[in-house]
Amino acid sequence: MNAILDGFRDFFQAIREINQKYKTPRIKTTRMITISLLMLRIYLIAMLILLLYTFISTVVRQIIP
Amino acid sequence: MNAVSRLYYANRRVVKFLRLLAMIAGPGILVMVADNDAGGITTYTATGAKYGYALIWFLVLLGPIAYFVQEMTVRLGAVTKRGHAEAIFDAFGSFWGWFSIFDLTLTDWLTLVSEFIGMTAALGIFGIPHWITTVIVILLMAIMVIQGRYWTWEKIALAFCIINLIYIPAAFLVHPNWSEVIRVGWLPHFPGGLNGTLFFFLMANVGTTIAPWMVFFQQSAVVDKNLKEKDIPWSQLDTGIGAFFTVVVAIFCIVVTAAVLKGVNIQSAAEAAVGLMPYSRYAGTFMAIGLFDAGFLGAICISLSSSWAVGEVFGWAHSLNNKVREAPWFYAVYFVMLLSAGIVVLIPGAPLVTITLFVQVAATTLLPAALVFLILLLNNEELMGKQKNNRFQNAVNFTIVIGLILLSTGYSLTTLFPNWLH
């Protein structure tokens, strides 16, 4: 049990170290990059909402025919 | 001087060129041929059965598109000496880095399941039980990676690429009307007008030509092969040859089904292979062998693209030149992906159709992210130096990326809401 907990602890420690290492983006943030990343965020959020909507509506349709 | 020496002396430049190409070629041909994976073959057979030869011109157009996207990964890998995942972490920070890793691992695993579906269905035609196919595939893939040399792995994988050409003799066996193939296939047109069904087929073909795993795989392979900036022209040639073969295979695959099964509603390539059997036993057999090989090639590349990416980010040893004991986590990720995907196919009543559908949605939805990062990185002078995209490359690549984003979004929407275009 302890070995499993240690394994998880090491894993999360590694993730913390990676987050620390890449905390600051190395690329110079130009206007083009800011706009591109913003549009990408909006696109991904919209697609995620559509995926969830389809999933939930499919499940609801199966439960309440 | 004997005849052989004289021949060598007369053609020494050609021999030197071919020798260099044989040394450097690999990642480009592999990624492009593996692009015609089980899902890809299913799309081509369905396209041939539905529209005959009419969409061959569209596949010809997809060749250069695939080349221009993949060529960017060559330059990025050779210049930065980093895989795509690590490059995203470094350039855009940990949020986008984790997003990319999650995106890649999810789509890779789902695609890997679809490769196993294709492989088990292909060998199932010959009466081989699914579990035996799964065990054989896992063993073969284990033998390929644990020998501890990238070069050997690559050459074995390239041998499997040659089997992918089996659709060429299969096409000759079904005796298509070649003048019709040229007359109908090479003239750009939309059969029956640009309606919802045709749009869905066009987008499905685009979706099989460019996938997020390809971007990650080729960049990591370029790094693992230790290709340098001076090797970029050779790697570009390697990618160009691969793009040529991927289109050739796709065209011949369409010719096979268009000649025999036009008008038949094909749901999978295995179904097409069975449908071909009464007409030509050899053509049907070749189709089944080709499907198995396509799934196998896809599986060997996809499973590696994830383990390379995770290894890069976690800082583990992550080269095929490492033995298992030198890079245990790299191989652990590889085998966990492989085994879990193989097991899913063996679960009785597993929702394989839903998984196949979800693979298409996930891959095409997440493709824009991979392409946006790629084009931003290739425009960074500090990172790329003189290998930065020039005006021509930017004009071509921006057009391709915007086009692909629109088409892949349309494809996702069509899959999620099948009636929106009807």
C-alpha cells in the first residue's frame, strides 16, 4: 500500500516539477500568437460543449424514449 | 576493370544518392504510408463503393497537403532537437503542453483500438480468432522495439510499408476500365453536386490524410534518428516520396472497390474484402492482407508517438536505441497503450462502433490545435533561425491549415449531428 502511495506521490511531484520548469512560455508573445491561442481556446470550448450536449442528449433519449 | 566496377563508376553519383537516401529515408515514408491505416483503408473503400472513380482527383490534391504539413515537423525536429510535445511545453507553457499530451494520448489510444478492430476483422476473414491476432500483433510489435536499435525497427517497419502496395496488384486483378479511371477520376468535379453526403466523404478523406499523431510521430522520429539541419533536404525528399506512395495506395484502393462494389453500401474494409471474394478470390485476399498490414503499420507508429511524447515531457530516456532496462518507463507506456487497446477489442459486446465513431470526432476536433502550434512554432525566428517558414511556405501552410480547420470542424459537426447538412 505504501509503495503505491509513494508511486502516486512521485508521480505528482514529477508533474509539479514539469509545471515549474515550463511555467513561463519561452516564445515571445506577439499579437498573432495571442489571437491564435485565444481563438483556439474558444474553438475547443465550443467543441467540448457540443460534444457534451450530444452525449447528454443521446443518453437522455435512451432513458426517456 | 570488370563490368560491375565499370557500371558502378559510371553511375557512382546515382549510387551515392541512393545510399544516402536509404540512410536518411524512413520517418517520412513511414508516417505517410502508416497514414493509410485501417480507418483510412475503410474510408477509401467506402468512397470507391459510393462514388466510383469520381473522387480520385481529390485524393491527388491531398498528397501535397500532407507533404506541406509533415515537412514542417521535419524542420522543427531537426532544428530544435525536440519532439512536438516538448516543443509545445517549452514554447507555450504547461497549460497547452498538458492539453497536447492529453489530446495526443486520448486520440492515439482510441485510434489504436480502431487499428486492432481492423486487424482482427482482416484475419477473421481467414478464420483466425480475434485473440490469436491480438497476441500475434503484440508479440511482433514487442520484438520490433525491444531489440534496442532505432535503425532496425525502422527498416522492419519499412518492409511492412512495402506490403501496403498490395492494393496495386489487387486493382489489376479486378480488371477495371482504365480509360474510365482516367476520364472520370482525374477531372475535378463533384458527383451529384456538393451535397451533405459528398461533403461528409470529402471530409472523411481529409481526416484520414492528416491526423494529430502524424505530427507528433514524425518530429519525434526525426529527433530519435538524430537527423541534423543538413539532412533536412533529404528528409523532405523522404516525406515527398511517402506522400506520393500514400496517394498511390489510396487511389488503387478506390479503384478496387469502385470497379467491383460500386453502389454497395460499405461500412468497413473487411466487408469490402468479403464482397470482393466472389468476384476475385485473390483480390479479396489481397484486400484483407492489406487491411491487416494497414492496421499494423498504424499501430506501430501510433503507440510510439505517445510513448515518445510522454517520455520527452517527463524527462525519461525515450529512444528506441535504449534497451528496456535503460528506458523502462518509455517501454511501459508503449506496452500499456498496446495491451489495453488490444484487450478492449476482445471484450465481448465492447462498443466498437461507438469507439470508431469517437476516434474520428476526437482526432478531427483536436487536429486544429496541433496545426496551430505547428505553424506558430515554424514562424518563430528565435527558435527556427533560417529554417523559419518563408513567405511561400507561409502562404501555402496558412491556406492549408485554415482549410483543414474548417473541414475538420465541419466533419466533427457532421458526425455529431448527422442531419445538419441534409
